[in-house]
Amino acid sequence: MPKYMVHGSYTTEGLKGLLKEGGTSRRTTIEGLIKGMGGELEALYYAYGDEDVYVIADVPDNETMTAVALVVNASGAVNVKTTPLITPEEVDTAVKKTVDYRPPGA
């Protein structure tokens, strides 16, 4: 199952909700969302800086992850960016592929 890292930044409204509900409640909600879509939550961490929350999850496919990201972003409570995570074995497979490419000007 593909693995993704989701980076999230709470909006003012989202932060108000986090302050009201707490971090573990949000983790429970996020875990339920991911499980409901056929996935599994691996980790959830809060941070300070450019982003407020990091989620690592296994999700069945790109379409499912896209659906989750669209609904979460549309909520207006948090802005998320999704990064697909690639295993070393997948990189090994990728580097064995022949790619016919000519750089500009070459």
C-alpha cells in the first residue's frame, strides 16, 4: 500500500478547534478517517514552525489520498500538502528503467 506524508498548517479556525478538542482527540479523528478509507495511520506528530502537524499513513491508492486531501483542505480548518513516500526498493526499480531524454540545448 502506498505511503504518504501529509504536512498540515492549521487556520485560525482550525487552531481554535485544536485548542478545544486537544491533540489526542484529533489523532483519533484522523486515524478514524484513514481507517475508514481503507488505510492505516503510522504516525502523527505536532510541530511548530512552518507546519503544525505531520501525518504518515498507508492509503490504498493516489485517488483515495487525493479524495482525503481535497475534503480536508475544503474544510477550511487546515491546509495540507501531501508527499508520496518512496521506499529504497522502489528507487532500485526506478534506476533500472531506461529513460530516453535529451536535455535542452544538447
